[in-house]
Amino acid sequence: MIKTLNFEGRSKFQRSVQKWWRHWGEETTAAYLFLLPSILIFIVFTFFPAIYSIIVSTFRWNMPMQPAFIGLQNYITLFSDPIEAPVFWQAAKNTLYFSLGVPINLFASLMIALLLNRRLPGVGFFRTAFFLPAITSLAAVSVVWLWLFNPSQYGLLNSLLISLGLPLQSWLRDPVLSMPCLIFLGVWHGMGYNIIIFLAGLQSIPNTYYEAAEIDGANSFQKFNNITWPLLTPTLFYVLTVGLINSLKAFTEIDMMTQGGPLGTTTTLAYYLYQQAFKFFQMGKASAVAVVLFVVLLFLSWIQFRFVDRKVHYE
């Protein structure tokens, strides 16, 4: 009798396993097989380098010398060394300064997206024109803008100043003007992508909401404030998060146009990391900067998801 129950129990268990495999096992296995290439790429090119950077940050490794373990000394040097700390903190301030272009970009992109969302003659041409900078190489764009900001009379902006009877400007050589010039370039280059994202968000809002609002007598501002803005907050949250991350790791335009100058006024944390690693070959210190930048990005992302995400309406 006991053997019969055990046999029946095993039969039920086997049937349940077979049932689970038919409904879930095959699909799960297939899903992981399809995800396997992406998982391997993530491990090799993202996860492993990140872990390796954390390990290297605990070493003094001035290539081509052999690395020597020093614990947290690289971090102590960055934050408190009388020579290195002022340079590091200046790079941190410059990074925050450069990130001020993110809200400017968001505001300008949203306003243009609202205009391009209307049915106007030639709106397709203007959508394409605004999106073109986003698909253009940032290195090539930086070379073009380097000519526009040329401090001589042959630079386009200075030529306009001469025609208006105004004095020439040094632009990228001026400690005051150099960072605003880079911010303007970043806003111009990233605006096209944000416009397309905002357009997608605007066009996903059902038109019936606006029709009901018009029946109730709502004006344009009331429709934007009560319909467009709440339903666009998921898109805005995404653009804000991605834009902030991209601004904190900006490198190409700085390297092509100012090389961190003049007087270090455009040296951001990302460019400071590059200098330590590939100019001074201090790999341990550069890895410590990378870890600090990662922690800053993680903290700012947490703030956004902790506080900003509360204002997002997903339905």
C-alpha cells in the first residue's frame, strides 16, 4: 500500500514537472538563450571593468611601474591632499556647472516639440532639421563649432560682432565664457533627440482628453497644465535622467575644443579622469575618480527616483 502511494506520488510530481516545463520551462530557457549574448557583453564590457576599476583604485599604479596596494589612499588624496584636492573639487564644480545645460535643454526641447506637434505646413522638414544634430558625430560638430568660436576676426561669431561694431571675444579662451559656450553646444547637439522623445510622448496622449476639455471650456494653458503636463511626466522623467547622466560624463566636446582650459575652468570629472589615466598614467588615481563619479551618478539617480518619480503620472 505504501509503495503504491509512493508510486502515485511520484507520478503526480512528474506530471506537475512536465506541466510546468511545457508552460514555463521551455519559454524560460528560450528567453535566457536569447538574452545570453547581451548578458555576456554586459559582463565582459561593463560589469567586469567596473569591478576591476574598484580593485585598481586601491593600488598605486603609475605605469609602467608595478602596482602597489595602498588601500584608500587614492581617495584620501583626491579629497584632502593640498595639491590634488583643489583640482579635483574644481573639476566637480565644473561638472555641476556643465549639468546646468540639462534643464535648459529640457525646456527648449519641450517648447519646440509642442510647436512641431501641430499640423503646420512643412512640419516634417523642421522635425528632420531639428533632429539632424543628434545623429551627427559630436567630434565633427565640435570641430565646426571650434571654427564658429574662433577668437580671431575670421570666426563667424566674431565676424558678426565686428559687423555690429562690437569688440571681439576670446570665447573658448576666456575663463568666464568658455563653459557657457560648451553648455550652448551641448544644448544644441542634444536637443534633437529630446524633441523626438517629447513628440512621441505628446502623440501618445489620446485626443479625446483635449476634446472633453474643450467642451468644458478649457483654454490652452489649462489643457497643458491639466492634461499635457501630467501625462508627459514619464517622458520628462526619462529625458531628465538620461540627460543628467550624459552631462556628468561629457568628454568629447571638452577634449576637442578646450582640453580642460583655460586655467582648468572646463575640466570636468570625466576629463579629469582622462588626464589622470592617459596623460599622467596614474591608473589607480584615475580608477578612484571613476568610482567617485559612479557614486555621484548613483546618488543623483536615487534622488530622482526617490523624489522626482513621485510626481510622475504613469496612467
